[in-house]
Amino acid sequence: MNLQNKLTDLKRQALSEIEQTETPDKINEIRVHLLGKKGPITEILRGMRELPKEQRPEVGSFANKVRDELTNAIDEQKEKIETLLTAKRLENEAIDVTLPGVPVKTGTPHIIMQVIDQIEKLFLGMGYQVVDGPEVEEDHYNFEMMNLPKDHPARDMQDTFYITDQILMRTQTSPVQARTMEKHDFSQGPLRMISPGKVYRRDTDDATHSHQFHQVEGLVIDKHITMADLKGTLAKIAQTIFGEEREIRLRPSYFPFTEPSVEVDVSCFKCGGKGCQVCKQTGWIEVLGAGMVHPNVLKMAGIDPEVYGGFAFGLGPDRFAMLKYGVDDIREFYLNDVRFLEQFSQKG
Ligand code: 2U9
């Protein structure tokens, strides 16, 4: 068989093999085998040395043509395989976007946090700042600056978790107010703040006591602050949490850090004031403590009580949540039983 026929034969066989190839590996293998240095085309071209000189160019050009044709056929087949593989992969990875999604289980803010959030929103809207502070506090800020010196009998009102002689778990959030008051620059304007957070008392836990609970305290210090300002603010809190129609009444009380001091009742949100089980037939429920900031407290923070005055209040979000949602055991808030917590889901 002459070389041209050999080449034609090789081409026919190779083309049919290329056409049937289905994988990129196999097509690469064919390319290396057919066109490589040890491949059949190179082999045939080597045989040209035996041919008479005048036949060599013709056979040479024929061989080159065959090599080009096979190279093209390999390239085309390779592209065909890759297109096919891509199409197959896309088909396998196809997502049915019309399928319903798997619901994602999300939590909801704890009911105490929901009450605190509501109060924060109200006060942020009235230009107050919300201030955080340490839960492990110094005796100085927790008691001393709140007009409770070491020998003051009012210290017996609170049983305290002491860490050392001078360091304790805060029993109220007032130390945050004391720290802020001390730093405040009154040439920049009045001080209006609330301090929400956890507080600690050495109580034995029962349905109405928890050794750790929450407080939101508020403080305003400016010139010309009166009890009328305080009363309006307290009414706003009661109405925000217990309903627009609520009224408040003030009863005289005693706190070492305010003078005068008051206890605040809200008209019963259950019976509207007629008397029921929630308000123990009185029509009123005690919800807040408050008063005008004691001059000693101002003095200790470096504020002149002859020029500045202020009001302060304190409330317990735990008690608010118990009243509002009819929870009869404060410990429910801290057991973290999702069946309890889920009842206050904001997801509706
Ligand atoms: C400064 C001066 C005075 C904060 C106040 C109360 C009255 C009060 C209790 C309510 C229920 C705490 O959560 S509770 O147990 N609080 O009755 N708190 S006046 O008075 C301040 C605070 C800061 C500088």
C-alpha cells in the first residue's frame, strides 16, 4: 500500500474513533496518540525517506493536510463533548424555584426585652439617651452616691451580693445614672437618660421574688424641673405599656435618693378602675417609684442643687410583663422553657 493510501486509511479510522469519543480524557488520549512523536502520522512521514525525491513534496503536503483535518476533528469533538457535559451538569443542578421553601426556625425577643424595647422607644422619642453600665459595681456608685452612707438604715432595705468589701452586684441601675451624672457637661444641655438592665438582690426565689431581675430607671436634670414634669412622664410610661386610657395617681413614699418621693399607681387595665381580681378590688395597681432627686445626690455628683434639680423614677419590667400578660410566677421568665417563651412570639 502506498503512503497516500495508508494516510487515507488512517484518516478514516481515526475520524470514526474521534466521532465516537464521549469523554475529555479519551479525546486527549487520542490527540497524544495520533499526533504525537511516536504516532502513526510521524511514522508515515518517516517512511518518506524511502520515496524518490520528486514524490516527497506531494506526499508531504498530503500528510500535513491529513494532520490538519484530524487536529480540527479532535478540536471540534472536544468542544462538542464539553458543551454536552455542561448541559448535563446544568440539568442535574437545576432548581425548581416554584417548590415551597423549608421554614427557618427563628427566635423572638424575650418578653422582658419586648417590654424594655417599648420603654426605650418611648424615651428615645423624647430625646433621652439609653445608657448601659457594669453589673459588677463599686459600693461607691451603688450606695454612697445614692445618699446611702455606710451606716444608713436604708441599706438594710436591700440585701446585696458582695464580691469583696467594696465590689458588689448592683442592686439597682442607679449607679449607671450616678456615673453619667458625674461626667455630664451641663453647658451642653440638660441630662435626660434611662438605664435599663439586670439587677441582683439576695432574695430567696419564689413566685414574686427573683435574685436577678430587671429595672429601668430614668433621670432628668435641668434648671426649673418640677413635679409636674415628672407626673407627665410617668403617665406617658403607664399609657405606653398599659393603654392610652390609663390614669395615674401618686402616693407619698420614701426613698433615700429622692425627696419628695412617691409611689405611682396606674388605673386598672383589666376593669378600668371599677375593681376586680387584678387590682384586688381597689381599681389601682402599683407600678412605679419616683421622686425629685435628693440635693445630696446632686451634690455628690458635683452638681449645684441651688441651680439644678431633677426627677427620677424606677420600674420593674418583670412586674410590668407579669401584670400585662397575667404571668403569676416571676420564675417563668428565667426557666427558658420555649413553650412559655413562644407564647410571646412577635411573629403573629
Ligand atoms: C438618681 C437619683 C434617683 C431612681 C428611683 C425608684 C424611685 C423606685 C423601684 C421600682 C421597682 C425599683 O424595679 S424596682 O424594684 N425603684 O421606686 N427608683 S426613684 O431614683 C434615682 C435614680 C438615679 C441619680
